[in-house]
Amino acid sequence: MTTPAVLLPLSRQTEGFHIPAGVHYLNCAYMSPLLREVEEAGIEGLRLKRRPFDTTPDDFFRDSDRLREAFATLVGAADPARVAIVPSVSYGITAAARNLVPDEGSRIVILGEQFPSNVYPWRRLASDRRLELVTVDPPTVSGSRGEAWNEALLDAIDHSTSVIALPQYHWMDGTRFDLETVGRRAREVGAALIIDGTQSVGAAPFDLEAIGPDALVCAGYKWLLGPYSISLAWYGSRFDEGAPLEETWISRLGSDDFRRVAEYRDDYRPAAARYDMGERSNFILVPMQLAAIRQILEWTPERIQDYCRNITRGPLAEAASLGVSVEDEAWRGAHLFGLRLPVGVDPARLVPELEARSITVSLRGSAVRVAPHVYNGEEDLQELLEAIRSTLA
Ligand SMILES: Cc1ncc(COP(=O)(O)O)c(C=O)c1O
């Protein structure tokens, strides 16, 4: 038996990115910067079109399948054929919503201020099938808001629940939701569990086997470090006989034999391939996303999370002394969290200081959302603290 290699903690990764000195980019939750090797994969893909005579039918499948494999490995999915290549989260979630047939009068549970791509498809389903859409807002409590929010979520799930649609970490302030517990509860009541993993998969561990969702959809351009307009979606067996949003030829069985694609057939390639978008073999986006996930697999989400925890711990302790609060470490991301300024201070007051110091974060609701990655160092957080200090002075 071989002993698994122990991975050393990650060090700061600046070489692979193009972030100019003096720029404090703390906003991967908005959009990741491009890794050099991902950019090169895209350029290579673009150049391939110079040589159509070198593009073989195999090129339409090879990288797409490698991408399914890389994403499956990342989320701990046993079967890469369950991974579909889609353009966006809204597309991937809509495909799930269109293929669920909940009993009339049953309930869909979502969270307050959830990202709209994981809300609008449920509003449509609720209105089409006369379902109740239950929104679980964060309770007002004196202790951990994240813990109380998780409790409120579990309390909202009962035998009348047919769908639970959630993120792993809330996009606005990084509140963590305990999906393993929610998954167990979903199975107890027979509800479908649909996850938008966009704000965590890639930067935090995601254990698909342990959570047991029915679908997981992730946009590529944030924590998956990929380009815009490609997303990955895993669909469980509940969706095996479903109808895709697009009836593509390439998702049909035997589509790799280009001479015979006009011998129309109704059966699809196995598992989730039917949910692929049209022209999913995109020769630019697919190799870019593949290169990005391969790099993440090398770094590992665990080490990315640890790295972010290490560079933020000191500055966050200091922030507390300025009256700035943050969720308990157990109930938020190390890669994604919201700072709340002292009562009565409008976060918008920070903007001139942020601009003057070339700091990029996002203001989301009442939170200053901070989203570091391995290209950041503690000094980026220190600069943010300085901006807050000057604003509060
Ligand atoms: C949680 C979450 N989901 C999804 C998206 C993107 O959705 P779409 O791919 O539908 O544009 C974002 C973008 O900010 C997000 O924060």
C-alpha cells in the first residue's frame, strides 16, 4: 500500500497571474483573474481555427470529456458522464427545474437574497405548478447569525418540501450552509436538493458523495478560474430520463460518427450528456476551463481554503478592534466573507478610500464582501484595514 503524499501548505502564487503591483484585488467572487496557462490554452484554441484541416471529429469530444473528468474529480463524483457542459448557472438550474414535477401545493425552499440564477427558475416552477416558494431569511440573533440561519433552514424543511435549492456559501457574505446535514434532511423528506456551487467549488472542498445532491451547477469564471460563458453541471439519476433545454445532435448516441448523424436517433449519450449546451465542444472555452481546473486540482481546494484562512486571520482579528464584525469562522468561508462596519456606518462611505488605494471588493447588501485567493497576500487585507481605518476616523 502506498502512503498518500502529504501536501505542503501553499505559498502565495503571483507568477501565474497578471495582477499589477499595487493592485489589491480581493474580489474573486466577482470574477477571477486569468492564469497565464489558461490564457495560453485559450489562444491555442483560437489558433486551432486557422487549421480546420487539422481538426478531427475526436477534437469535438476529447477535451470535453477531459473537462468532465476534471470537474468530477474536483467534486468527488464517481462518474464523469454525469457532468454536463452548460453556458451558465441559470441554464443549468433551469434544466433541473424543468425536469422536476413536484406535487401541486408542495414547497420549494430557498434562502433570502440567494443569487437570482438559483431563484428565477424556481419562481417559474412555483407559478406553473402552484407550489409555494419559501424563502428562509437570516434570523436576527445576538450570537452566530450563520449558525442560526442554518437552524432556520433545517426547520423550514418538512414533508411538504419537494425542492431545496441552495448555495454552499452565500454569495453576498460567504455564510456557510451545512449541506451534508441538509442533504440528509432532503432524503428523509424525499425532496430534490439542487446546489449552486459557484461561490465555493474550486476554493473550498465539496464532497458530492457525502452531500448527495440531485444537481450541482457551478459557473466557471469565479472560483473555477475559467473563462466567462462556460459552467459545469452535475446531474444525478433523478434527471436520467429528462428533457434537455436544447435538442443537440452531439448529445445523441453515436454522434462521434459524423457520417451518420443524419440517421436521426432519439437516444442520448449516457447519463447527463443530454444536458450539454449546443456546440459544447467550444475549442477556446473548454481547453481554458480544463487548464484552470487542472491547476486547482494541483493546488487542491483544501489548501486554497487554508491559504486564505492564514492570510486573513491576523487582519480579521485587527478588524474586530475597529468595531468591524465578521461571521464566526465555522459558519463562513475563508475565501469569502462579509465585513460589517460599526452600526450606522454606510459601507458606501468606504468607496473613495478603496479607489484611492486600488482595492477591489464588492459592497453587497450590508456587507463589504471580501474574496481573497492564492494571488493575494496578508498585505492586501492590511491595505483594506487601512481604508476602513481612514473611513472611520
Ligand atoms: C452564486 C452565484 N451563482 C451564479 C452566478 C452567475 O450566474 P449565471 O451563470 O447564471 O450568470 C453568480 C454570479 O455572480 C453567483 O454569485
